[in-house]
Amino acid sequence: MYLKKLYWLLCILSILHIFVVAHSSFADSYLGDVSHDCRIDLEDTVLALQIVSGQSTEQMVYTDADLDGDFKIGLAEAIHSLRVIAFDLPQGLDCFA
């Protein structure tokens, strides 16, 4: 009986793990890309700073670009995009075509 319960528990945990990995890889594909154009550039910086300053944006802004886990676009995303641009860092985006 104990082994049967353990078996089912492991099956459920495996399924949950697959779901979490699949979901997190989708979410990670746009980290820092506020405009969802598959690149991190000055446009993302400007959009993030417009949001921080309370200005309206003409373009759609996507909160799944959130980097610091506060579910908001703000200074962390603006600073990140500036670092990517200034230091020519790899963007790490895996956008879907």
C-alpha cells in the first residue's frame, strides 16, 4: 500500500514539474522585453521609464517582461535594458516566430 501511494505521489509531482518547467520557459522568453518585439533595446527603456513616470504609452506594454518579480514594469526593467545595450550583453530571448 505504501509503495502504491508513493508511486502516485511521484506521478503527480512529475506532471506538476513538467507544467512548471513549460510555463516558466514561456515566461522567461520575454524577460526584459517590455514591447514584445523579441529584442531588448531603447524602446523597452523608454516604455519602462514612461510607466515609472506615470505617462501614458502609445504602445502596448507587457508585464511578463517583469524581471524582479513585482509583477510591474519599472526601474529594474529600464536599468536592465540599458545594461544590455551599453555592455552589448546577450539578450537571452527565445521568441517564437
